[in-house]
Amino acid sequence: MSLKKHISLILILAMLMTAVPALGTADSVSAASTLKKPALTNHAAGSKSIKNTWKKVRGAKGYEVYRSAKKKGKYQKVKTIKKGKTTSWTNKKLKKNKAYFYKVRAYKIVKGKKKYSKFSAVQRAVTTNTPAWEWYMSKKSEKTDTIKLEITNKSRYNMNFTKNGIFFRDADSLEQAAELGESATPQELEAAGIYELKAKAGTIRPGKTKVLTYKADKEVDYSRESILFGEFKYNKTKYLIFAGWDMEAGYIKE
């Protein structure tokens, strides 16, 4: 992904950045039980459905899935799984482009009564067929030749990342890129705090998390103002992703 090739898209991106809401945390639930709490993940399964998956809990007879429209809202039980070996459930017939929050707990039967584990951490997902993810970047300012971007794919399809990336020191670097244009020399780009990056290409499957490690030829000034651009393919379409530790994040079609 060369700067010259994508300069016009990058300028559009600077105006289209939209926030990605933070992930919720689990409600505190008292549960006198030796069952471990399930580890839950979820992702979009379509424009009206969300798939929830959890790790099997040893000794569990089944699981209960709860849902809310708000992270700290009222959770209602939407599904009881009556087999301990079943570790996924797809919630269908939901509203399009809407966020839902889920948590799950395991149960066993003791003397005819259910004994529960603690609830899993709350997981958020949105009903959509377009790319959706959660991300994390280091919050430490430093001179470094390595930028790491942690991505959790919350989409319906695989996110196939290429090896290409671009680093901007700050928003001023974006503006200078516009002024320099496609004829910019490597020396001019470096002076503006703009560097091409390389990473190991890889696929992130729905519901899975992966750390993408981008490398520069020399150390860059990484800070809360910095912006990272990456490139990925999703459902046969190419996108640019942009992110920073203290900024809004989003994507645009190439």
C-alpha cells in the first residue's frame, strides 16, 4: 500500500473517522458454585443475527444466555442450552444494524436444583454484514520501529490483512501528506513524520483476536496523536482501516 496510491483515500478517511464503542464488562453476580464461568465471544452472523460461542465448562449440564440492548441495562434470559457439550448459539430475528450485549453462565443439577457459575464477561456485537471489530493499541509514547494493533473480528466474514501499512506521526502529518501529494520524495515524507510499514499478512476469523505487528525501517515517534493505516480484504472487497490509541477509528473501501 503506497502513500502515493492512497493519498486521496487517506484524506477522505481523515473526515470520516467514526467511533467504535468500548466493550462492556461483566455484571457482578453472586453464584455459590464450583463451576468455572464461561469464556464468551460473539460476532455478527448476518444483518439480523449474532453468534455467541463459549468454551465448554467442565461439569456443566447446560448454559443460560442473557441479552440486553444496553451494556448496563436489564438482561433477560433468551436461551437455555440443555446440553453441556453445546458451546454456541445464534440469536436470530434481531433488528438490523443494532448493538446487543450478551453474557452466559453454566449450570449443573444438584439434588434437583440448578447451581450456577458466575456470568461470563459481557460481550457486544452488532447485526451487520459489513466489517466490524474491536481494537487495542499501546498507550505508551515512545520512539519505536514496531507498532502493534490488536484486532478482534466481530464481523460475519474473515478479515484478511495484507502486509502493508502507513504510519502518520499526528494529524499534522495527514495535512502535510495532502500538501506534498503524489510527487513527495522519501525524504519529504520522513520529515513530515510519514512512514510506510510492513507486517506479516494474516487472516482473523469471526470472533477471533490477533495482534498485527507493523515494522518501520527506522524508529518513529509513536504517541497518542499517531495514526496507523492498515489494509484488509473482507468478503471480496478491499478496505483501509485506521486507528490510534486515543482517537476514533473506522474504515473505508479502497
